[in-house]
Amino acid sequence: MKSIAPFSALAMSLALPVFAQSFDENGQGMGACFKLAEGEEADCVIGIFEARDEELNIVYGAVLEIDAPVGESAGVHIERLRAAQRSWVQFRDLACLSEAGPPLELPAINFEHYFCLDRLTGHRVKDLMRLGALNE
């Protein structure tokens, strides 16, 4: 079984540059987008969510590389993780549609939809990082 330190270091080294794009120097995240000129807010909010989604993909990929827990085959472990991730993405998308409604086309986007996507994706990244640490 691999140790926790290599996963944590790998995941953080890959994810931190992406995650850093999600927040301004004051840690304001998407709130900072509304300090921009009118018309630039939508691109900023979408860009932050896209950076968070990229972070999710990086961490998820790192978790897939970790050894399976003792007593479970690697193939079963990976299939379980993939099924869980697919289900989670469907949950996130439906939950955000339910919470905020569908995203609209630029320039009139539904900001609440993207806030929800960003929030839930951030939680999933943390969950996957904990899972990676537990399975090592």
C-alpha cells in the first residue's frame, strides 16, 4: 500500500495551481468577479468554475492511480470509483438545476447555477483528496 504523503503531495502539486485561479488575492472567489466591468462577470464566473472542474479532474485522476484497499482487486476498485464519480456528476448537475435553475446563454447567465456548481465541485475535490489519503 502506498503512503499518504506521496498522494497528498502529488494531488496538491497538481491541483493547487488550478485551485489558485479560483480565488483572488483576498480569497474572495467568485465574489471578485462582480468587481469587474459590466459584461466581464459572466466570463469570470464561468472561468472560475472551469478551473475548479479541472482541479476535480486532476484529483480524480490521481485517486484512480492509488492502490486498491486491501482485499479489493484493482479493477473492482477503479470501476467502483468511476461509477461513484459518474453518479456524483449527475447528482451535482441535477442538484444545481434544482437549486438555481438552468444556466443561460452568455451574456445573461444564471450566476446562482455556477455558484452551486463551484461549491459542490469544491466539496467533491476535498472528498476525493481525503479518499486518496485513506486508501494509501
